[in-house]
Amino acid sequence: MSQNKPQIPNQDKYSAAAPAQQGHQIIQQVQLQQFSGPLPSPEVLAEYAKIYPGLEKAIVEMAQTQTSHRIELERTVVFSREKQSNRGQIFAFILAILFVVLAAFALYLGYPKIALTIVGFTITSIVSLFIAGKNSQKPPQQKKNTPA
């Protein structure tokens, strides 16, 4: 039996020569600039001014406008949340008084178990709301460390 080995063609003629053998080199240089905040660095602003005169002033004015808008929006949100919180406390107080009056009326009619249930439900609800409110005000790090 003869073994027919496939012949591999000469790979030298198929492979490309290394760049050094071709007489030139490829050099690639990448530069990355990063900044944070509403404005780019002064160097970048100067480059913008070279491309389009006055553009750096427009960029600064845009950042100032955006900052004042954000401050006003945050002020509105804080005021709205405070107003909503105050309104919730007033309604909770009115409901608590209403349930206590209802419990007193049930006691007056001769239903002490119902009166006790209403008062117990009211107190339990108020206490759980205070606890839930305090837990929601904790920073996230303290929430993780609090035992369940």
C-alpha cells in the first residue's frame, strides 16, 4: 500500500512580507482627552474658537443656561416634595382623628372589641408609617447594613 500524502504548497509565496521587509512601517498614535463638567478644557475651547470665532462664548453661555435651569428645576422639585409631604401629614392626622372618633363612637354604642380593633389598627398603621418613612430616608449604605 502506498501512502499518498497531500502535498502542501509552498507557503512562502502566499504569505505577505513583514512591514520592515517592505521598506515602511505603520505607526499609529491615539490620543484620548476626557473632561467632566459642563465645559470642556480651556485648550479645547481655544480650538473651537479657531474653527468658528465666538463659538467658545456660545458654549460657555449654553453651560450657564443649563446650570441655571438645573438649579431652578431642583428648587421646584424640592419645594414640591416638601409640599406633598406636608399635605400627606395633614391628611394622615385627619384620618387618625377620624378613626379615634369612630372607635369612641363604637365604644359608646357598646362594641368594645370593634373599638379596640379600630384603635389598634390606627396605632399600628401610624407606627409602621413612621418606621417606613425613617427607613426610606436612610442613605443606601446604611440600608444594606441594617439587619432585616
